[in-house]
Amino acid sequence: MQTDVETAVIGGGIVGASVLYWLAKLGMTDTVLIERRELTSGSTWHAAGNTTYFGPYPAMTRLFAGSIRTYQMAEAESDHSIGFHQTGSLRLAATEKELAQFHRFKNTYADLGIPYHIRTPSEVAALHPYLDTSAIYGAAHTPTDGHVDPTGATYACANAARAMGAAIERHRPVTGLKPTADHWVVETEKGAITAKNVVIAASFWARELLAPLGINVPLYATQHHELITEPLAGLDTRDTELPAVRDSYASCNVRQEGQGLLVGIYESDPKFWGLDGIPKDFAEDLFPPEVDRLMPHLERVIERMPAFGELGIKTVNNGPFCFTPDGLPMLGPLPDHSGLWMASGFNVGIGTGGGSGEYLAHWMVNGQPHIDLPAVHADRFGNDISQAQAITAIQSVYARGYTLPDAI
Ligand SMILES: Cc1cc2nc3c(=O)[nH]c(=O)nc-3n(C[C@H](O)[C@H](O)[C@H](O)COP(=O)(O)OP(=O)(O)OC[C@H]3O[C@@H](n4cnc5c(N)ncnc54)[C@H](O)[C@@H]3O)c2cc1C
């Protein structure tokens, strides 16, 4: 059991595992990841695993692009499958404005060397024969992204990090953090660990973990649904999987799952959870499904994909994930608390976790991140944002779903 390390990472979801992996890649292996239950037992285990290259801002695309690359590297180094399905993605343009915004991403993808095409409605129909393309203006197409198995990707990163010398402690809840003159004391139910650096990768648990230090982070959990259908006729005879679809009109994503469809919804009126504190006994739990709340969106999914309306729903997962007031993660050092680093606040943590691990690890090991991305800096909300302010902002950013910010 570790008692003194250079860096302790708290939280064993996709983000904590990615940070641990990248710290090791950059030479920092005197590390321990501390997880209160099992790896992935927060939001990661129930995620759909969608890993697109298409971020909400051109700059954020770099975190998305780094993620698939990270998981593939970790897979090769650990021999643990990440279950990558390279289906490609279509981002539908519901308006002319959206299509114009998609054109503005071209340079970003060219710089990154990632294939990116603007497709006409008839090209979209050829790529995805179940879509009714009569009301769309086209789509952005990223043919080399897809989805991973989130548990597989987490274990690949964790195992590859361990092979380089990192340690992992499971079933060891962190109960408190105490600063001393030159290090942190990480208190756990199984004894304390001292560390020069502490990385908070504890998602929506981070708010309560940091509050005793006088640090107010606006990280809150909302519920989020995904639905899996019965088999869709004709999918079994196709040579390739359908591309994943993201649609601002229905505020949903739809991808192939086995021979059925998997639909994730961003409702216009999201439901929060754990506002008064995350229940101490919360384990690998899901909430009761509330499909009625999703109906306005599902009706639009049927408009886009009439075959969906004919299918029975096999599984509904309603789980928690973490949101910040602007929908972007919190990454980097916390001001006035030397050695305390944030890696929390991910609502697309599978899509951005790997790249975020790379970003934070460069900052910690080399003194600065390898790319310039102030939009995610952990100090951007200050310390005084109230719960009411944060909730209002999160409601609006969640409800925006796949609509891009006006500035693009
Ligand atoms: C239904 C649904 C579908 C989703 N689909 C996708 C998708 O397709 N693509 C995508 O990118 N994202 C998706 N997400 C979001 C994704 O699940 C999260 O963004 C991601 O899992 C966050 O990873 P994380 O490591 O930040 O948090 P978590 O996975 O929640 O990990 C945090 C960890 O910290 C641990 N922890 C907390 N407190 C302590 C403590 N005191 N001591 C020790 N350990 C502690 C927890 O036990 C937990 O394991 C989906 C979410 C939902 C709900």
C-alpha cells in the first residue's frame, strides 16, 4: 500500500485512468489512483461510449481527437481491448446557419489531419439509408471516429499505466484533503497518503470533496437517458455499421448497437440529482426511467428516422453525469492551492477523457499544456458562483444539446 507519492489521482473513471496513463507516459510514475469502489463505477460504466471528433468549439476538437488516439495507444500497450467501432459520424445540419458553421470547422480538421467532409442531403442518405433527409441541409461527416467500450478504454489506460509503474488502490474512499507546507495529506478509510500533487478526477463528487477547503466548484449531476431498441430489419445484411448521427433538431444522438439502435437524448428540461449532496450509499446505480419526459424528442427522432417509430424499446438507462455551467470540463491547477489539480466536470468524458488526460499531464509534468485551451481552465468560474446561478446556466447548456454556440 502506498503512503507517500508524487501524485495521487482521486477517481477511477475514464478521466482518472487517462490522467494516470498520460502522467506515466510523460515519465511521472510515482503515482497512485485512489478509487472508492471499482474502476468505472461512477458514470463511466453506463456510458454509450460515443467518441466523435466533432467538438462544440474548434479548439475543443483537439481534446476529442486526442481521446481515440489515447485509447488506441493504451490498448496496444496493455493488450486490453477498447472495443473501438469505427463507424464514422454524421452531424446533421437542421438549418442553413448550422451548415455554414460546419464549413468553419474545415481548417481545424485539416490542421489535425482528420478526414472531414461536408455532405449533401443525398450523400447523407447514401451513407445512412434509414434517415429521412428531406428536411436537412446536409451534414458534417467525420468518417474515422465512432464508439468505444468505456469500461475497456478505462481498463486499457489503467493497465498500461500500471505496467509503467503507477499504482491503483480500489475500494479506498478518500475522506478528506489536508494541505501542509509542501504536500497534501490524502485521508482515506484505510489510512493517509501524502502526495506533492493531487488530481481531483471525482466528477460530481468533487464539489463535496473540495468544500471543506473553502473551494466552491460548480459541478452538478443531471440525469441522462439512453434507449436501446429491438433489432432493426436490414441491419444484419449490411457490410458496415451505420454512422452515428447527432441532430440538433431532435437533440439526440443515434448509433447502431448490435442489430438495434441506441438513442441518447438531451431534454429541454433536464432533471438534476444530488443537489443536497451525493448519497453516501450511491453505487453502480441507475434511476427509474422517465420516458414520458423524452417524448417530444423521440417524436422528432421518428421524423428523422421513421423506422425508429416501429421498434420496441429493449433497454432504458437513466444515469447521472456531471455538468459545469458552460458544459466544458474543468482542467488545470486550482488557484491558491499549490499542487491541487482539477480533472472533473465531464459530460462527454469518453469523447474527451483521453485527450484531457494528455492535456493535464503535460501541464503537470512540463509546466504547461501542450495545446492552448483556456476555455477549460479550472479557475474560470471563480469561487463565488451560487448553486442557483450554476443550475440556471447548466439547464441552458444542457438544453442547447447539439446546437452550436452562435459565435461559431
Ligand atoms: C446514459 C449516459 C450515456 C452517456 N454516453 C456517453 C457517450 O456516449 N460518450 C461520452 O463521451 N460520454 C457519455 N456519457 C458521459 C460519461 O459517462 C461521463 O462524462 C464520463 O463517464 C465521466 O468520467 P469521469 O471519470 O469524469 O467520472 P466517473 O466515471 O463518474 O468517475 C469518477 C470516479 O470517482 C470516484 N470517486 C468519487 N469520489 C471519490 C472519493 N471520495 N474517493 C475515491 N474515489 C472517488 C467514483 O467512484 C468514480 O468511479 C454518458 C452518460 C450517461 C449518463
